[in-house]
Amino acid sequence: MKNHDFHKKLLSLVLPIAFQQFMLSLVGASDAIMLGMISQEALSAVSLAGQMMFVFNLFLTAFAMGTSMLAAQYWGKGDSESVAKILAFVLRTSLAVSLIFCFGTLLFPRQVMRFFTSEQSLIDGGITYLQVSAVSYLMCGISQIYLCIMKNTGHAAKSTLISSTAVVLNLGLNAILIFGLYGAPAMGIAGAALATVIARGIEMVWAVLDSRKPGRIRWNMHYFIRPDKVLLRTYWKYSLPILGNQLAWGCGFTMYSVVMGHMGSDAVAANSIANIVKNLMVCFCIGIGNGGSILVGHELGAGRLKQAREAGRNLCRLAVISGIITGLLLLAVSPLILRFAALSSQAEEYLKWMFIVCSYYLVGKSINTTTIGGIFSAGGDTRFGLICDTVTLWCVTVPLGFIAAFILKWPVLAVYFVLNLDEIVKLPVVYKHYKKYSWVKNLTQKDESQKKDSSKPIVCSKNAAIS
């Protein structure tokens, strides 16, 4: 693939994915801005309660990455039936996890909030948010798998349209239900949660209905009840390390919120806004990683290993450039954010210095997201990410963060600096692993002999998975 063709194809994937990620991050931003207008405690409470959705998204991200890894390669090979099988059994798994989070937050919200903070005002606000938003886990668990399949089968733009429309609706409902506009009751924290439920419900219905159109991958009851055993083994072989990686990274990241949550409401509020801005800024970098994973996966599945290797090289260059630009952009807009942030003077001072720390963090985040989450996973090289993130977080930054905060009693900003070292610490190891090229593998070839001997699927033709 020529460089011009590569960048054109990559851009067609990156832009919709990055825009979709940006729109999703806007929901968190709108919650912070609108609830911050009510009180700093409301902002902090919802931020901490939102850590449960963050942990849930770790599972969804792992399922989606495993789905993308195989679906992209099978789609590049022209095997749409296998993609339909993947949709069915991943959807079943996602629903099971969604039910656990739904009932967990509905029945045990106080226990969840006590884990993150000891301040009663934050606990009470978080309980309200968790109970109202509990059903959104089920809706999200269904819609995100459908949207993932769309991205990998040539419908990334439609996936973005559905997701972005739901986000716009969420933003509008946030304003209406939080402040009581147009005759609606002013519900505050409960309004923010209800807005999320309504928007997620519409997103789910739209995604499912769109899958019924001609040319789409459809849900199949037969594959849902009786999954393809060979494909299922292949999926979990590569997805379990991804899930372990996501949980190791995400739970470690959640520990950051636990540390900051016990350092006062000013630290919680500043950290909440810093994370929201960081998530908004990193969207294009995530788009490069996710879009690049699909592109590399298509090349690998089609057997074009040399082209896949060249694509990986181009992606790494773009990741470095994107990370630097994003970090500089954050520094440029930080004075504007500080001007409009409704924070106490102490929280505002924290936030000013947190933005400086975030600027270098974004460079490492861009590179690691593109390599570990994009290039490596496209070729099934998933164990490295599990080992790398587990060691970095649980042997370095999390222990150092707890020591700095609770034993050495360092100030808030020093602790925050330590907690944001993870993406920088692992850069040398990630680069060394990339140069081994162990990720340049065609995963579909390994199952071919077994798939030929497996029972024949119930289809009318070779394209029956698409209708």
C-alpha cells in the first residue's frame, strides 16, 4: 500500500472513531460543567461514581478489542460468516457482565462509594447517581458490541453517527433534567443519570435496528446459543490477555482516583476536570490506535504481511507527532479552561499544575495506545500488554502513589506527578518489543484446517451472514 493510499484509508477510519470518542468524552465534560454549576460536591460525587462505568468500560473495551482483532482479519479475508459468529458469542458475554454491574450498582451503591471516598456528602450524591443509571450498563453492553462490528465491516461512519447522536441527545437532556428547563423538574445529580439512561437506550435501539439492514452483520440465535467452538477458543486465546491487560491497567488507574479521593474535595474536583480534559485531548490518539488496528488487521488477514509491517511503522510515526501536538494543545487551552472552571482557589491552583503534568502524559499515552492497543493487538500479540501494564502499574506507580500519599504525606501535586508516570515509564520497553515484529501474524490461517472439519453452519449461501 502506497503512503498516499495508506493515509487516505487511515484517515477514513481515524476521523469517525476519534470524533465518536470525542463525543463520548463530552458527556463527562458536560456532567462536570453543569453539576459544577450546582456545587463542587456534586461534581466530585458524580466523578467518583463514574469510576464504576469506567471499570465496566474496561470489560467492554477488552471485548471490543478482541472482536476487532478477529473481525478485521476475517472481514479482510472476505469471511463474513465468521464475523457473524463473533458478534453472537461476544454479545452473550457482554450481556452477562452488564447484568453483574447493573445489579451491583443498584443493590450495593453505598459500599461502592465508600471504596472511593470517606466524605459523606460525596457518598450520598454518588449513591443517587449509581442507582438511577444502573440500567444503562445493559444498554451500553449491547450497543457497543454492535457499533464495534460496524467499524470493522466498513460502516465506521454509521457507527459514529449513531454514537454521536446519542451523545448530543445526552448533552441536551443533561441541561434539561439537571436544571429543570422547559418545564421539566430540576433533578440535579439524578437528572444527569437519567439523561444517560435515555440516551443509551436510544443508541441501543438504533444500533440493533440498523443491523437488520441489507449488507449488515446480523445477530443469529443459533450462533448465540451454540457458538463455534474453534472460533470461540481462538477469541479467548487472544482476548483473555487483553481483558487482563484492561483490568490491570484500569483497576490501577482506579486506584489513582482512590488515592486522590482521600486527599480532600479540592484534589478530587481538580483531578476530575484534569481527567475529563485529558480524555478529550487524547481522542485523536485513540482514533489512530483503533483505526490503525483495523487497517493492520485487514492487511494481516489478507496475508499482506509486508504491507502490515509498513503500516505499523507509519502508525508509530503518526502517534509520536499526534502526542506532541496534543500535549502542546492542552497547554495552549489550559488558561481558558481555568478561567471558566467553577472551582475553589485551592482546586484551581491544583488544576493549573495538573495540566502541565498531563501534557507530557499525553505523548506517552498516544504512543502506547497506538502500539499496545492498536498494532500489537491487530496481530494477536496481546500478552505483552498484560505483562507491561501489570508491572508498570502494580509494581511501580500504584505502590509509589500510596507511599507518597499515605506514608510520606507528600503534597497533592507531588502525588499526582507520581501517579502519571506510568505511560512514560513503559516507553522504552514498548519500543523494544515493537522492533521484534512478533505482532506480524495472520490469525485466520491457524484455524482454517479446524474450521473445515467443524459442523456446517445453517446458512443459505456463503454470504448468508450478511442479509
